[in-house]
Amino acid sequence: MLSRTADHLFWMARYMERAENTARMLDINLKEMLLPGSGDSEARGLRAVLRISELEPAFDARYEAMTRANVLHFLVADAANPSSIYACLHAARENARAVRGTLTTEWWETINDTWLQFAERLRSDELSAHPDTLFEWVKFRSHLSRGVMLGTALQDDALFFTQLGTFLERADNTARILDVRFVEVDESDSRSAARQLEDFYYWTSILSSVSALEIYRKVYRDVVTPARVVELLILNQQMPRSLLASLDGVCTNLALLRTSTSREVERTAGKLRAELLYSDLRQIFSTGVHTFLTQFLARVYELGNQVASTYLMLPVG
């Protein structure tokens, strides 16, 4: 397969997954705002979302006030922000259009229609009126796109590059969603009863946002605790959006795309997967969850660079 075709497929998948995960992250933030708290805590929560997405400087350069409306516009509808849902869905559609002949008709029409419908929903001001409904729609369209892909695409390199992009982006974004909680929080064990109550509702909402609440109940059959949420979203191989499951998907598709020059990138991915596979909660909490996730994100970024240099021969954007 031509490197440019592989590049378009890889980034089409990454942008679609990024749009979905931005919707998930914002959904967590909206749910947390429903809990009792001061205006300062809301502002800190908004800034944490920007910081974990590495978008805080860009936001501060363009917006005067840290308000809910400004952050939502910046992360959802701002065409000048390349990581906004608007920009991601547009980029996914443009990458798909560039390789239109490689995609099945149903696959292309799903991606194209998603972009067209999203633009229409923004024009109808759904972001201001019903942001939670808009986020659920974005998640649904991402699920639909993957379902159509798996149900209609030939199992060849085009599918494998698409899945590689999906799993690599999912690993990055699940880590960011989980790290929103720890980027501004003291990770000590001395918490008040009020804090523990807040934790219960927060961790329930984070599980819901990554479609994991029912899975949590099946696995643990007990009250929601931060430690178990961390375990589920990092180490549980059967949880579809966990870091370990995402790295499983990365390694599987790298093996299917194996070439004479891919040994190094497979080694990097395999080493990262093995470290997750043989990690435990004590090690993660000893390191510090935020530190652990920050290190993981840096290594996933480097893995993305290696994928680009090995297969795509184009710089990572």
C-alpha cells in the first residue's frame, strides 16, 4: 500500500476516535459540574480538561475568560482549534475523501454524513441548548463508523492501518480521560467523608463516560472505588477501552502489517504492552497515577512517531 494512502487511513481513524474521546471527556466535566461545589472548583475543572489535552496556552491566547461556554466552544465548535470535535470530524472526512476509492460506499457515506450532520447540529445551537445530547450523538456516530467499517471492509492493509490508528488514539485518550482527575488532585489517602462522597459520584460518571459502568458491576459486584476504576481502565485486558486492551489492538495490527523494517516499532509497542500486562495497582499508586499516566502518554506519542517513520514516512501531526 502507498504510504500516503496508509497515512490518510491512519489519521482518518485517529481523528474520528479523537472526536469521540473529546466528547467523552467533556461529558465527564459536565457531570462533575452537577455536584455541589464553588465557582472556583468549576474553573479548575475546566482548566484541567484544557491542560490534560495540552490546549491551555491556545485557549488562553484566544479567550479572555475561563467560562463553561468558552471552553465548550473551543473544544467542540472552534474551527481554529485543530483538536476540537468540529476540526476532528472535518479532518476525518477530508482524509476519507482523499482515499474514497479505498473505502466501501457504506463506510464513506457514514463518515461524510457524520460531518454534514454535525455541522447542521452546530448551526441549530444544540451545543448551547443540549450539550449532553450532542456528545452522545458524537459517540454514537463514532460507534456507527467502526461498525460499518468492520461489517463491510475487506480485511487487508487498509483495515489494519485504520484499526492501528483507532487503538493508538484510544490508548492516548483513555489515559487523558483518566488523568483529568489526577492532574490537579493530591493523591494522598487522607480524604474527608465529603471528598469520598464526591469521589463516588465522580468515578461513577467517569465509568459511564467510557461505557464501563456495567462492566465494572460485572467484574467487581461492589461499590465503585477509585482504585478499582484505575485497575479496570488501565490493567483489565477484557475492558475494551482500557490501556492494556488498546495496546493489545496496536500490537495485533502491527503484526498484521509486519514488514522487513517494522521490527523496532513492534518491539517498542510490545515492550509497552508487556509492562502494562505485568503491572499491578501497588506499582501504579507507588509511582503516582498522574506520573504513571504522564509517562504512558509520552511513550504512546513516541510510538506514534515510530509508526509514522516506519510505515507512513510523513511527520506526525
